[in-house]
Amino acid sequence: MASIDLDKMLEKIKSTQWALSDIDWDAPGAELITEEQWPKLKEFMADLMWIEHVGARAFAALSKKAPTDTLREIYSYFHAEEQRHANAEMALMRRWGMLDGDEIPEPNVNLRIVIEWLDRFADEMPVYVLGTVVPMLEIALDGALCTFLLETVEDPVCHQAFEKINDDESRHLGVGFTVMEMQGRSASYIKMVQMMARVMDPRLILGIASYMPLLNKMRDNVIAMGLPEEKLYKAMQKFERIGGRTEEGRRNPWFQLIKQHGRWVTNRSNKAYHVPVDALVKITGLVPRKALPAVPSWVKELTYEPVATR
Amino acid sequence: MSESSNAKKASAGKKAPARRKSAAKKAATARKAAARKAPAKRAPAVTPVSVLIVGAGFAGLGMAIRLKQAGIDDFVILERGNAVGGTWRDNQYPGAACDIPSNLYSYSFAPNPNWSRSFSGSQEILDYIHHLVAEFDLEKHIRFEKNVADLSFDEKTGVWTATTDKKERFAGRAAIMAQGPLSNCSFPNITGIDDFAGKKIHSARWDHDYDFTGKNVAVIGTGASGIQIIPELVNVAKHVKVFQRTPGWVLPRPDFSTPEWNKLLFKKLPASQQAMRNLLYWTHESMALAVIWNSPLTRIAERVAKLHLRRQVKDRWLRRQLTPDFTIGCKRVLVSNDYYPALQKDNAKLITWPIARISEKGVRTVEGIEHQVDCIVFATGFDVSNSGTPFPVKGRGGRVLGEQWKGGAQAYKSINVAGFPNLFMTFGPNSGPGHNSALVYMESQLEYALKGIRKIIGENLKVLDVKEEVQQRYNKSIQKRLAKTNWNSGCKSWYLTEDGFNATMYPGFATQYAAQMADFREDDYETA
Ligand SMILES: Cc1cc2nc3c(=O)[nH]c(=O)nc-3n(C[C@H](O)[C@H](O)[C@H](O)COP(=O)(O)OP(=O)(O)OC[C@H]3O[C@@H](n4cnc5c(N)ncnc54)[C@H](O)[C@@H]3O)c2cc1C
Ligand SMILES: [Fe+2]
Ligand SMILES: [Fe+2]
């Protein structure tokens, strides 16, 4: 598969936008959520919504860093689109009576740590790091989790919303992989060494340390919802399959790194990885919320209201 | 283009009867001429004046004053509006003001000791313009509501003829194109803009009858006009949402009112005002080093702007949204003390999501939300053509200027174009200042044009045409110098054409520009 034409992609993105008001959030079907499903779904949706939001912040960083005008503009759209996904998911939660009043659901601690990391360091990360991590997150968390959801939830409004969300996601992935290939094409040996040297950057280590437990935590969520974890792994293998489909993609050292990480995650018998990471999940689960710094103000932009009058 | 109702008000009392009389006389002459050549198919010839000026803004009026001071009195100014003032007649939005100190943003040949503040408001500048018209008795030369639609040169007679959209014709031996670089505006091409059922206002065509009290307002655009309007609107409207695409660099504005003793000093001792002007001039000249080229001063200017932002905005995310990602100077540098604080008021909000479309009730942004408002203010700037002309201009042998400029506009010293004799442009290609008063540049253009006009009249020339090769040599060097400037450093702005050709800015100090314009070389021109 050849890389996509980014200028055409930008035009397409601009001309095919949707809004929350395109969906009737009060249409019948909410009653199809079973009582048994409800509590787990609530936690799952809260996490999903936050993952969208975290993805949004990563795209915000990319929109400042990307090497061309076109890419910068594409990423600024993706930033807003991920926010739209989070908003739409919040609207679904509200429809299902999962919001306490008007409150934004609390992010879990792993997410709080990722949010904190993004807020502090995302803008300083080199574009090739984010450009590779983001597609991975998109496939593993965003894309895969959405698919699961549709298999368990029958509410037609949910399906309507996710049809739109998935359309956006497929474009995010198309661009993500194209960029990985672009990077692989231009990465000279020196740049590769530079990239590797970055791994030693303590800020990046922090990022990885917060990203790893997040994946394991989501795996736990998925299982709690009664879904086979293999589905998550299959989605992550998709990253390896698509990202590695071309020579250029494979040559991107970051792809190699993330791919390797994906393999560890999906291999439960790899104790060397899972024992410490699961422990991290547990430990972070114990971190008292008060110990975390106040949420950055970009978090407060979320809303489930299709219309804002002020 | 319809002018703002305010412009109409401003001009109401000013339409001098002299204007009618002279227009009537002109029409009579035209009728007589028509009668003589009755059966001829071609439109009858019009008796040419010495100089035909298009536009009664600062440039056109300045030219008129210099002509008068030089003893040339038979000239006509064609103005499509019904009042003088151009930019300052049209831009009467709340908060409108110049961002170059008034003592520098005025003509040195007609100083005003009474400026009330260091950066005067739009109304005060307009008053100054009206004062110029009165003092130099220009009204009788102005023909209002003459919208020039065509400007053509006849080589045999050596005469330029301007034809208006109503097919009236005016002729002159020399012609001045002073129609303004920023005089045309329109609503931007945003999907759904016509669906909006609320009120739409363009910053340069303000509707003074619309009451913002208690209204929800959207402002689209955060350039020079936007940042002046926003603080004013936040003061009166119920809620203001500001839609920003790209943040600009904002420097603090050292604005203060002029103490009475100072006005008195300027009046009694004009030399002191000249000294002030000189000081301001050189301060702005030194800004060129920061704004035009990427130098250590550029970093310092960026540091000052960042400190200004840091001091006024405490929230990290908002600061990030407001931090530009291009070199300072690449686009117009903004100056304001009250823009950042206004954005942080309870009834204001900055929105940086891209706009998806405009709907019946408001603005839909890509994060999926419809922001419903009563009124949308478009501070989206002007229709600038840096690769065409606002109306057809036809020179020797029927050549069309817009066609020659397709790949980007070009001129000799920004003022003449080969093949278009006896034609002088104010604000022509590569005459834009990035750091200093436009009027400083304008003055040197007016002096240059005056020299050319004197030559045409004095030697009774039909043709004074810059040589093609002279123009080419000039442009080669200009483009070479431009390549090293911040404007051409890779950011998009209205200074550049779609292909990144810079036909707008002058790559140097105002002093350099003035020196080049002070030097009128006869052998650069072909005469006949
Ligand atoms: C909001 C704003 C703020 C500015 N602030 C500054 C500043 O602080 N410092 C600075 O140096 N510059 C500033 N400028 C730039 C400003 O445009 C120039 O300084 C100057 O006013 C331009 O004068 P002008 O006579 O060339 O053009 P204009 O003032 O635009 O006058 C042109 C006149 O020509 C008329 N006209 C146009 N087309 C036709 C036609 N076809 N037929 C007949 N008449 C026609 C118009 O109606 C208008 O009256 C500012 C511009 C704007 C818009
Ligand atoms: Fe998403
Ligand atoms: Fe996505």
C-alpha cells in the first residue's frame, strides 16, 4: 500500500466534518444497556473518554512539531477530532446516566500520570517519538477499544456515534503510518543514533513508565467487561503488520521499539515485563488522588453539550 | 463596495458645492466634445488635467498637497466613497487606532501639534485628514462616488483615461494610483457563512447602529484589527468568543496621553516636535534589525513579547495557545496592553479549535460543538492582490498590468512599471514597511512622483517610461535581498503570494528606501 497524499487528505478532512448535534442523543435505545453491564461500562467509558483526550493532547504537541505546514494543520484537526470523540463519549455516558450531575468523570490514576507527563513534556518530545507512539496508542487503545464496545453494546445511538468516530480513526491511522514511513525514509544512520540516544532521556523514560501500565490497565478493563484479551492483542499486532508493511516503515527505529514493546504486552508469559508492570499498575492504583497535581486547564475544555451558548 | 454608514455621516457636512460646480463644468465640456464628434463610435476625448489621482486616502491627499505646494493646481482626485480618509474612514471599529506613534504616523510637511495620545485613535486620525483637506483646500479637486473601473494609456496623446463603473471618464497626463493596499474587504470564504441568521459585521465596515449590550458575540480573527476590537467588545457584550487560527507576536504598547505642556511646546517650538519625530523615527528604524532580518535583536524582541505574555497570562495552556510558532516579524507585529487581559475576563473565551463551518445559529468547530452567538464579527483582514491589480490597467500597446503581474507584482523602485508610462503608484510592489510608519515611505514616494510629474509637464513629454532592463536589474537585487528576510523564512502571510513570492515588502531600512527614492535618475527612463 502506497503512502497517502497528505494534501488531499487535509482537503478531505476539512470537507467531511461532523458535530455532536448531528446525533440525536435522546433517541430511544438507551434502555438496551443491561443492569449487569452498566457499572463496568461506566468505568470503561470513563477510561476510553480519557484516552481520547490524552490522544488529543499528543496531537496538539504534534501540531506544533510536524515538519510541514500540511502535517501541522492535519494534526491540529486531529487534536480537535480526538476532543470531539471524548465529547461524544461523554454525551453517551450522560445518555446512559453515568455522569454524576454535570461532573466530568475522574480519570484513573494511570491516566492522570499520563496526562501529567503530556502536559509537562509532550511539547518537548521529538516529533519522531510522538509520531510513532501515537499510532500505537490509537490502534491499541482507541481503535481496538471502540470495536469491543460495539460488540457488547446494542444501543443504536452508540453505534451511530462510533461509526463517525471510526471514520475519523481510520484517517488518523492512515496519516500515522504514512508519517512513520516518511521518517523511516529519511532517517540516516546519524539520526537513528540520535533517536536511540533519546531513549536515555529521563523525560522519555518517564513517559514510557506511564504508558506501560496504562496498556496493562486497559487490558484489565477489557477483561472485566467480559471480552477476550486476545482481541486487544490482535489490534496491537495490527500495528506491527501495517507499520511494518514497507521497507521504510520497518527501518524506522521507533517502530521497531514500539513493536517490540507491543510483543511484550501481548505475551502474557513474558514475566520479565508483566510482573513489574502489573506491580506498577497496583502501586499507581494506591497513589492517593490528592497527591497528584491539579489537572491542567486543557482538561476543562471537555463537554457533552452539543451546543455552547457561552 | 458600500461604505460604512459612519463614513456617510462623517462626510455629510463636508460635500462642498465647489465639487458639484466643477463636476458640472466637466460634464458640460464632455457634452460639447461629444457634440463635435457626434457620429464617432469611440467615446469622445476628455480634456486631460495634469494629474489624475485615484483615491482620497492619506496617499492621494498627500500627493495633492505636494502638487499644490509645487504650484501644480490642475489635478483631480477620483474617490469611490463619499468621504475622504480611506483606511481611517472605513476602519472606525471600537478600539481602532494606529500602532505607530502619531507623531510619526502623520506627514512631516503638515505636522499636528495636538495629538492627544502617543497612539491616536481612528477618529483623531480621520480628523487630522479632514484638517489637511481644509487647510490645503483640496475638497474642490475631489470627485466623490467615482469608482474607477479601468485605467488606460493612449500612447499617441500621452494621456491616461480613467473610466468609472458608471462609464464616466476622466483624463490626465500623469496618473497616480493611490487606491490603497488595504481598501477592499469581504467576508471570508467559510462554509455555511450565508446560512448564519444573526448579525454579521466586518471590522472595516463597522455598523455603529448595532448594539452589543447583552449580546453573545463571536470574533473571527486575531490580527491587528481583532486585538483592538476584542477588549472593547468584552467591555460591552454579554459574552465574547474569540476564534483564533494563528497567534501573533504581541509587544507591549507604550501608550499615554500627551500632557498639555507638551502640546504647547510642540506648538510654540515646532523644532521640538521635529526632534520627537526624529527620535521616534530612529527607534523604529532600529526595530528593522529585529523585524526584517533574523538577528540577535530578533531573539530579544521575541523575548520581550514572551515576557509580556508570561506577565499577563498565568495559565500554562492558554499561554501555549497564544504563543506564535514563527519568527517575529514574519507577519505584522502586534502591539497591545489590553488584549491578553481581555481574553481572561469571565465573559470572554479564546477558542483555538479549527472552524468546521458556520451554521444558522453560530460557529461549529472541529471538536464537535456549535458555539451559538447573536453576532459574528469578522476581523479577517483585507483582499490584497499581490499578483494583480484592483481594476484593469492598460499601458503601451494595450498591455495589461494584471497579466504581467500574474507571477507576482513587480515595479521599479515600487513606483513605476515599464510599459506603463507617466503612471506612479503609492504603496506599489515591495514598498511595505514592516517596522516603520507607512507615511514615512509614502512621503518619499510622493517626492519621487513629483519629480517625474515636473519633468513630464516641464519638458512637455508624452511618455516617461522606465526602461525594462533597469526595472529587471532592480528586481533581481530586491528579490535577492528579500530571500534573507524573516518574511521569506517559511511562514505564510498576506505578504506572500500562494507560491511564496514576496511582492509586498521592502527589504531594508526606511532610510535606505528614502535614499533610493531621493535619487531620480533621468537615464533610467525612456522619454518621448
Ligand atoms: C486598521 C488599520 C490600521 C493601520 N495602522 C497603521 C499604522 O499604525 N501605521 C502604518 O504605517 N500603517 C497603518 N495602516 C496601513 C494604512 O493602510 C496606511 O498607513 C495608509 O492609511 C494607506 O493610505 P492610502 O491612501 O494608501 O490608502 P487608503 O487609506 O486605503 O485610501 C485609498 C482610497 O482609495 C479609494 N479607492 C479604492 N479603490 C478605488 C477605485 N477603484 N476608484 C476610486 N477610489 C478608490 C478608497 O475608497 C480609499 O478612500 C493601517 C491599516 C489598517 C487597515
Ligand atoms: Fe479517537
Ligand atoms: Fe484517533
